Amino acid sequence: MDLIRYIFLGIIQGFTEPIPVSSSGHLIIFREILQLEFLYDLNFEIIVNFGSFVAIAYFYRKDIMEIFNDFFLYIKTKKKDYKDNFNYGLLIIIATIPTAIAGFLFKNSIESISNPKTVGVALLMTAGLLYIIRKSKGKKSEKKITIKDALIIGLYQVLSLIPGVSRSGATIVGGMFRDLKRDTAFKFSFMLYLPVSIAAMILGVHDFLKTPEIEHLILPYIFGMIVAGIVTYYSLIWFRNIVLKGKLIYFVYYCLGVGLISLLFL
């Protein structure tokens, strides 16, 4: 039964990770519904997050390789052919810094507010942000993103440390507020996910290895991770189509409904 529950939570993580409804918030809600308090901790979120990380990295594998290679080739050769990807990589680093600092400083505080009521309030906030930018189209392409844009989007990403605030939602909102095109904001959002995810996994390894029940949890964690990765990949494709069509209003209604349910009944 525990294995089935963790596979189910892996599906929830995988489906909600790319879309702007907060995967961490949904894991907290379903943990409450399925009464998994005695089993669940932040370690499971880190493990299934790795599955999502692999899926998103695979989806953007060509872009990642080009950015990575050109970044170091430009440092070595200073050729103009590599400069655009060098700048893009630099912007990803800059935008990641605020979240890295905040996550390191407030890790324990974040765990202490991981409850359905906090998630409910955060989902309502997410709904409000998505509503504001629901019709935004933007004008800036990747080459037009500035350091100021990257920093501001990075600060929006800090909000996603609050359980219930969607990381993809916050960064896409931040990008659209900075007049990025829909596809540009979408791609930059998920490029930011990759270093943040790596940092979260590195920080969580020590705690994971110290978990007393680790021998009993390895199997359900692995199944949850695999399922999360598969579902994330197809959820990402689906969500990208919705963003490009300008249909974010669907997620406004969803976050509003789930936020109110979480506040009133959990």
C-alpha cells in the first residue's frame, strides 16, 4: 500500500512540476489526504524532483549542450559565434543566485511552514499573479533579456520557496512582467529550474542518507522518481502548448479552487 501511495505521489509531482500549480504544494495536500505524515519528509520531494529534473533536461537537451559548450568556448576563444549562448548562460547563473541564497538561509523555516493552510494562501497568490499576466504576449526574445530582467525573474523564483507558490508560474509571470515573449519566458523558466534542482538535491543528500527508515523507503522512492520523470515529460509538452496559446486562465481557476479547498477543509 505504501508503494502504491508513493507511486501516486510521483504522478502528482510529475504532472504538477511543470505547470503553474506548485508541485510541492500538491505533495503537501495529498500527504494530508493520504495520511502520510509519519512516512513523508522533504527527502521524498527531492527524490521525485530528480525524476522531473531528468525529464526537463532531456526535453531541452540540445539547448543545454549548446549553451554549455558555447559558454566555455567563448571564455576560451572570445569568438562572436559563441557570445549569445555565453550571455544566456550568464543570465541563468545571475537569475539563480537569489534563490540559492534564500534557499540556504531559510531551509528550516520553509520546512516549518509546509502545511495545507500555507499552501492554500500561496495558491491564491499564484492565481492572482497568473490572472494579471494571462493575456501578455511580450516582445523580448532571448537575445534581448537583460541582467536586470534576469535578476527580477530570479527574485520571483524566490517566492516559489514558499510551499504552494509555483516555481514555473512565478518565473513565467516574472518573465512576462519584463515583457518577454511567451516562449522566451517559458524556456528561461525551465532553464532556471535545472540549477535550482541540482542545488536542492545536493543540499538534501546529507539529510537523505541520515534517514532512519532509508532501507524501507528506497524502493518506493525509486518507483516514485521514475513515474515522476515520465509524467513530467508529457506534462511539460502539454503546458508549453497552453502557454503559447495564451490559455493560462485555466490555471487561475484551478489554483483559486484548490487554494480555497485547502484553506477551508484541510
